[in-house]
Amino acid sequence: MKRLLICASLLAVAATLSAQMGSMKSMDKPKSPAATESGVLGGKTFTISYSSPRVNGRAGHIFTKDGLISHDGTYPVWRAGANAATKLHTEADLNVGGLTVPAGDYTLYVDITDPGQWVLIINKQTGQWGTNYDKAQDLGRVTMNMEKPPTMAENLAYMFMVKEPGAKEGTLSLVWENMCGSVPVKLQ
């Protein structure tokens, strides 16, 4: 139930972003605009910077073996966004789904070998284009908890939720199309 609420909340954020972008003239609207999600655990901040692609009429054709992402040279590893690789910066040591992530800068990828069971990859290489993935640079991999959002998420979005301000643990989620993957995050 908690994961469903997280995915529903994430979907609401994605819908709001889509509505805001829809009000712009189409020639001014980037295909995958830059976005940021920040979380605070025990007064320490971590930030995810990414580009947010749209489904854009491709529902059901994003995560399949012949879908949109399958055309990337790193498939079945996906940049978990669009354009440049998705960035993670953390001020403190974190535990992400059981993986120790020291303070610093990282890149996030998702292994979608099984489109219904994502695996979050935290990679030590930074500053690269999203399709330049080096497995040798992986800090580690974490299986994500999967849910189907209540409605399709047009815009890819990350979201961090905590139960109360000042908490030392929360949940990080990624939603796009008909998929929502989440992992627990806490201070190490």
C-alpha cells in the first residue's frame, strides 16, 4: 500500500510537470527537459539531476525488447532518464537498498533485462553521456520494488518521500509510463 501511495504521489508530480510543460509553445518545449529531485535525511541533502523524457504516444513501447530504450547501445542498461547520464550527489554516506554509497558524486542507471523487475545501478563514473556506460565502474546494484502506477505517467520523474521532517530514512522512486520502481534510502 505504501508503495502504491508513493507511485500515486509521483504520478501526480509527473502530471503537474506535464501540465506546466503543455502550456509552453511546442517549439519552445525541449523533448526531455532538465529536472532535479532533492531529498533531505537527517539534515543532509542528496540530489538527482536528470532529463525527463515523455511517453509521447509510445505507451507499451518503452521498456519492451523492441521498444524505445532497446535502441540504446547500452541496452538492457538504461540511463534512467534521457540525454546525459542521470547524476546523484550526496552530502552524506547513504544506504540505498542495502548498498553503502559514500558521500560524493555518482551516475544512476537501471538494468531492465526484466522490464517487470528493475535493478538500480549506482556507477562511480560521472560526467558522461547517458549511453556511455562502463560496468567496471559500478559501485553496486540494488533490486527495486516494482508497482504499476494508477495511471500512465507521461513524464519520467524521480521522487523522494520521508514520513516526517528530520527523518533519517525514506523512499526514492522512479516512475515512467506504466512502471514505478522504488528503493529504501537511509543515512549510513
